[in-house]
Amino acid sequence: MNLKLIFGYFLVLVSSVQFLFAQQGEVDRDEYFRRMEMRALELSRKMADLTGTEPVQIIQSRPQPSYQLSEKPTPTPSKTANPVQQSYDALPGPSKEGTPASVKFEDKVDSPSLLVQQTTEELKGSYFLRPFFIIQSPFDSEIKGLDTLDGEMGSGVGVVVGRRIENWSMSARFGYTHQEFSNPDFMGLGLGVETSGDVESLSLTANMGFAVPLTQKLHFEAGLGLGYSSVSHSLHIPGISLDVSKDSGFTYELSLLLDYSFSDRLSAFLGYRLAGIPDDSGNSNARFDSLNAHLFEMGLGLNF
């Protein structure tokens, strides 16, 4: 038998026994197989040296860092460690139970913390359309130099279209009102001369308003408007025929309202409006004086 071959078998046997008895400490599975691979490669190289042949690389070695068999405590990062790594290590990680650690964030500027409130534009939208119905409080119509006519409850309709800019609003308003009036003893002569008539008003105004959000759904709004109004009166006196007189002039409006939102698009509102009605001097026989009208409005709002 070839002495080189016998000597090779002897080296393999000795190396295997040495490998088995030289293991100290606890190793994991990956470390165990990695060492077996390295031992097989070393024996293949020794056999190739003894036989004068090329070693057969059956298992390709993998570059792996060396492992320590004995456990050592994790070194504490030094003061000169990488600041980026230190910042990464300071980030919250999973808790010991395996669940992500809860992190709470709170925005503060010194003390106390700031509370940011949404504007009306953010809550309702940039544009709005408001059709409404008007109940007009009765007012007396005074004919200059003659007498006063007692007014009845009036009514009307209108519409507002506008644009919101944060809590401010710019809008255009069109309104129509109608009221009847009468006097059972015109001019106080005791003749029983019953007089009746009515007054109609058409107005177109430009308004500027400011809204205050009371809650997420309820808003209070105040506004001021300036514009143009056309007014017409009719007067019926027994035995006297008077044509309908018409006149127009400058008008103003002061409005207050509460608006409640049912959804992002739809709302309802109640409002009060003080409107000026210009004098009517279109008829030379009966001239009506200017006055203020008290209007109570209710309607729906479309927001978009």
C-alpha cells in the first residue's frame, strides 16, 4: 500500500478527532456548518499536496466574518462614534414584547400649545349660492303732506351668490319684496274714505361680510351692502284715479345671519336684514317718504 495514501488517511482521521474534541462553547447551526465547510476545504488541500494533484473545490467558501465562541458584552458606543449612527440608534424601535413602541407627537410653541382653527372657506368651500324667502315686518307708508297709511305683513324672495376668502365673503344680492297698506279714514276728515294700496321694491346690492365659526357646523355672519333699489307705489282713493308711481335710488343693507351646515354641500340659515327704501316722488299728487324695512330671511345654502 502506498505510504503517502496511508499517511493521508491518518491525517484525515486525526484532524476529524481533533475537530470533534476541540469544540468548546456553544455555537449555532450556521456556525457549525460553516466550520465543517472550512475543514473539508482544508483537508482537500492537504490531500492534493500529498497526492500531487489539483484540489477539487466542491464547496465554494463564502467570505464570512469570524465569530467568537464565547459571548461577550456589547461594547458601549464611544463618544467619537458616528453621529448619524447614534441618531439612528436613538430612534424608537420594537418593544420587548415584539410590538412596535407607541410614539406620541405634540406640537408646542413654548407653553401653552397652539390650537389652529379652520376658516369658513376651508369648512364650507370657496363659493356659495343662497336662495331665500323673506318675511317683511309691517311699516307705515307716509304720503308727504297728506297722511300715513298702515302697512300689513309683507313677503318676498331673493338670492345671493358669493365668494369666500378665508373668513371674509364678497357677494351680490338680488331681492324682491311686496307689502299692502290701507287707511280706513284717509286724511282724518271723518268721511269714511277708505284708501288702500301697495308698495313693491326691487334691489341689487354688492355685499361684504365676515363669518365667525362658532362650531364645525354653526357659523355667525355679519355683512354690509350698498347698491341700487327701484320702488313703486300704487294708491286707490274712491273717486280719484292715481297711476302707479315709480322711482329709484341709492340703498344700503345691514345683515346678520346664523348658518348651519347639514353636510359639506348643503346648509340652512336664518337672517335679519335692515334695508333702506328710497323715497318715491314719481307722482306729483302723492309723494312717499323714504323709510327702513326690517326683513327676516330663511333659506338654503349650496356650498362648492
